[in-house]
Amino acid sequence: MECHYKLEGETLYSVKWYKDGNEFYRYVPRNQPPAQVFALPGVTVDLHNSTEYSVVLSSVQLSTSGLYRCEVSGEAPYFQTVTDHAYLMVVALPKSGPEITGGQLRYHVGDVINVTCSTRESKPAAQLNWMINGEAADQKYIQGPFKQFVGREGLESTSLQLQFVARPKHFKRGNMKLKCLATIATVYTTNNEKSYEGERPQRGLVLESRGTVAPSAGSRADRVHTSGSLSIASTPTLSSISVIIAWTLHLKGLI
């Protein structure tokens, strides 16, 4: 995390860092050593790589999330002080992408489609969105999201239901594609898509010279295809939980 400042001819007296109002790092150039760390749950400072301009945190965990503030003070006689703050979020990613359940092998016009998209535990909860044939599903088709807290760390699993009556417009070239997208802030995006084969139009009746009617051609076997894509930013790990810093601190002030 960086704290940028300009002294405008003044001499630096101190730089102090706070999390949720509690000081955890102090840099005073006149002291030996100049850097000092104060114990704070969830905050582990890499003292060797921290300076008057930046603080490096190691062993990041969910409890590291919080409101961080940088306070810069000039030397005597004025001891002018400026501060700025930013929120740091640590993200626990789900272990797998979204899962689509509840669908059947084939749909016809007039059928009721009722499917659910679910994600594994994460923090914060993943935001889910449904798409039909590449276009955002009408909100009147959506029910949820439904969230469930899992474990002591406050992880959340999420589900979003899609329910509507199939119309001709929902089939493109005889197929209907339902896609569920899951996102967490700006650091995690993944999706799962299933393609369902619709009712194939029957061929026209052919009259033979004997007066018999040729049977209509049969439909091909039902098919369901599943595909997915995953795009994740660099992911340091926390035990079995993947962790990402979603926002870094960038502070500016003038003394």
C-alpha cells in the first residue's frame, strides 16, 4: 500500500498507518531504526520492505480487510498534518465456477423452463446474472439472489433462479443457450453455459403413388453441452482459500 505526499520544503516528521482507527505502522526518520510496528490482529507488516512511502503486508487473510488511513506530519514548529484513507478488501474466491441445475434435456415452445445457478462459498458473495442466447434475461424471469452463510469466516454461497415459458424467440437455429455469469468486484469473472436442443420442425408429408404417407423424419438425440471460462487476477493463497486484494491504497496529500 502506498502513501504519496509532497513536503513542499518542509521536513518529514512522521508517517503513521492505521487500520480501522488503530495504528499498526510508524515511520519517524530521526529514530533508529526509523520504522516501528504495532501488533494488530489480521495485519502482518513486512518490515524489511516497508518504507516512509509504502507498507507491505504479508500473510494476508480475510480479517485484513478494513479501512486504512495514512497520516503524514511535518517537523516543528508547525507539525502540519494531512491524512487520507481507502478501504482494502480481501476476497476469498469460490473453489469452482457456477453450476447450472434443474434443466431437462429438451424444451419445446410452451414448456416452463426452471433452472438455478449456484456458486460455491466466497467472500463477498458472487454476483450472478442470467443470459439467454447471449442477451441479458428479462428481470421478470429472475428469482433471487438467495444467499447462505457458510462457516465462521462468513463465507457465502449464492443461487439465482431463472424461470420462464419457452417462446419461439428463445430458440436460435433450433437451440437455446442459457448462460450464468458470476463476478466478484473487478477481480473475478467466470461463467457456465448450457445449450439445449429445441423441437425440430417436422418435414412435410410426401404422398406416394400407392396413396400411402411417408413417415416424418425423426429428431436427433437430445444433447446438452456445457462450457465455461475463467478469468482471475493474480491469486495469493490463504490456506485453502484463494485471496485477492481488490483495492490498493493510493493516498495523496500536500503539506
